[in-house]
Amino acid sequence: MKLAQQIQYLAYDPGVHPKDGGLPGLEVLKKVIGSINLFGLIAVVGALAISALVWAWGHHSGGHQAEQNGKKGTAVAAGCALLLGAANGIVAFFSAMGTQVH
């Protein structure tokens, strides 16, 4: 096989693109994923509250390790909230970037 044919074979476009409504049950799947996202956000609110309480308790009781763990938990909960809230935007951004790869 010639080199030009091998390169052309590697660059072959299979023609597969995402389509909305292509499978039955797509709306149900979107509702399930949305519910999982909501559950995650509710869990993050709880984690943030608990972490803030541990942080405050550690600070006022002189427990430096508890204070640090509370700070860490607060930062992790805030990061999780950011990622859960931005999930659609992150996926849309990288999906759009992926369509530009040739």
C-alpha cells in the first residue's frame, strides 16, 4: 500500500455525528441525568455545611488538624459545585472543540 493511500485511509471521515432524538428513551435519560446532577448539588450543599462547621469548630477549639480538614472540605465542596453547575458548558465547549479536529 502506498504512503498516500495509507494517509488517506487514516483521514477517512466515517460520517458519525451526534443527533438529537435518534434513540427512544432519550428524554428519560436526560431527566435521569438531570436528577443525578440535582442530587449531587444537594449533597454538595450538605458537604459544604458540614465542612464549614468542622472548620469553625477546629478554629475555636484549637484543633488545627480539624480546622485544616474543614478548609479542605470547604474548598472541595465549592469545586464540586462549580463542576456540577458548569457540566453542560464544559461538555459543550469540548464537544465544539472536538468538531474542529480534522
